[in-house]
Amino acid sequence: MKKSEMFSIQGISGESYNEEKKTGGADDMSKNVVYKPAKKQLSKRLYEYRWVYFLGLPGLILLFTFHYLPMRGLLMAFEDYNPHMGILGSPWVGFKHFATLFQDAKFYNMLRNTLVISGLNLLTFPAPIILALILNEVRNSKFKKFIQTSVYLPHFLSWAIVVSLTFFLLSTEQGVVNKIAASFGKEPTAYLFSTTAIYPIIVIQSLWKGIGWGSIVYLAAIAGVDQSLYEAAKMDGASRLQCIMKITLPSIMPTGVVMLILKMGSIISVDFEQVFLMNNAMVKKQLEVFEIYIYNNGIAGGSTQYSYTTAIGMFKSVVNTSLVLLPNWITSRKGYEG
């Protein structure tokens, strides 16, 4: 194989390189020229790493079968779907269901409630980072493992258990909080039926359930920080707080940016099971979100508005995808890795 076929010269054509070589300027030019290997053909790369792709084949099949094939069901959003006629045989209605959604009197209330709950949850985004920084500073290994196990455990509890614990704590008659308040001579408060307290309760539930699990990725990022940076900083007299602010936080910033972008992708979605279990007649208006609306119109009570509820789900997906792509583009423009 010729040298010109094995290497491509970045920033200068092959003709000018040959010309320089003839005139004796190749030695001077070689100091500024960067050689990089020519890219292999796709077929050669596939054959070279064939066993790696073979190992990933079951996962690709599952991904295609359960994530891509079902996407043909999105066509129902543009049809008056009839199960007997099938997806391809149902009559086409275009954007009729989207227009119905935007004209629905409940739409703006659902959008507001969803954004309020998701926005409050977004405010808790730094909490796992703070927890990871605190755990990283704990020097007693046994105590650190105990704390880690304690904060990871809620993630594995179902929302039914979390909501049951909430009722146990905040119930008007049997709740621990109201019993403590009654011991001080105060009247019991109906926290679970309060339109002002329901949002903070939901946010605290989500924070308690997810803060430990969310800190794992940041602990892994902190573990990858070069320890020589801390040693150099300590030799210069830096305190532990200064090491955190000047070394640890900047080092895990790319991870934080990626996690924030992914978090933005669920800004118009809430956890259905949590909201469904916390719902009651007194806070029904505050907890009327898209997920509950889809359930009531597409499943509950024998409803068959498949096309309408598919349109709602598609609207959510488009908005969430946009809220991932836009922050990713902004962070890339700012020089961060998205």
C-alpha cells in the first residue's frame, strides 16, 4: 500500500506535499503537519468488531421490537382509530385530535399543574449533587456505607408504600405529625386535603425517593477525579471546602450538565402512580395532569378514545424531545459537552 493511501495530511493537499518534497521543504513542513490514519471502511469495521456487535445483538433486537415497532401506533393520533379496521384501515382525520386537545377547557389547567409539579421537582436537581459531595467527604467507611444504604433504599420502594407512609405521617386522625401537634394543644391539619400543601408533599416524596439513587452517578464522577489535583491543592494550603469548590465541582460539571439535559426531557411529564395515589376529591383540580387525563379518557370506565389519548401522548413526547434538544444545543454552543 502506498504512503498516500495510508495517511491523509490534515490541512494540506497531497499535490502541495509532493511539491514541497521536490523543492526540499518537506523537512520544515513536517514539523507543522499532523498525520492521521485514513478511516477504515464501514464494512471492514463491522467485520473487525463482529463479535462485539454479536454480543449486542439481543439488546438491539429487544430495542427494535419493543421501542421502534410500537411507534407505528402513533398513526392513531391522526385517525379515528377503530380496532376492527386496524391502524392502516381506520379513517384519516389529520390534526383533529390535537385541535380538540388545545380547545379542551381542561388543557391549560393540566399544563399548568404539570409544569408546577415538574418545575418544583427541577428545583431539587442540585440535591443529589450536594449529597454526593457530603458522602465523598465522609472518612469513616462503615458509617459511609450505612448512610449510602439508607438513602438508596427508598428508591426500591413502590409508590404505593411511599404514599402509605405519607398517610401514616400526615393523616388527620391517625397521622404522627397531627398527634405530635395535638400533644402541644394544636388543632389537627388536613395536609392531604390542602390545596396549598399537596405540591410540597409530592415534591418531598419525590426527593426522598430519588435523592440517594440520583447521587450514584455523581459519586462515580467524583471517584474519577484525578487525586493529584487534591494533593497539589493541599500543598498550596487549600481547605476542604476550597477543594470542593475549585476541583470537585468543576470536574463533575459535565456530568451535571448531561443529567440536567435529561431532566429537562421530562419537564412535561409526572409520575402517574404517585399522582394517582395522592389524588382525592379535595385536590383533584390541583392534581389533574396529562397522565391522569389519559388514564380517565383512554382506559378507565370502558372509554375507547384511543386516538385522542394517543394524540395527547404524542404532544407530550414532542415537547419533551424539544426540551432535550434545545438545552443540548445551548450547552454545546457554550462549550460544554452535551
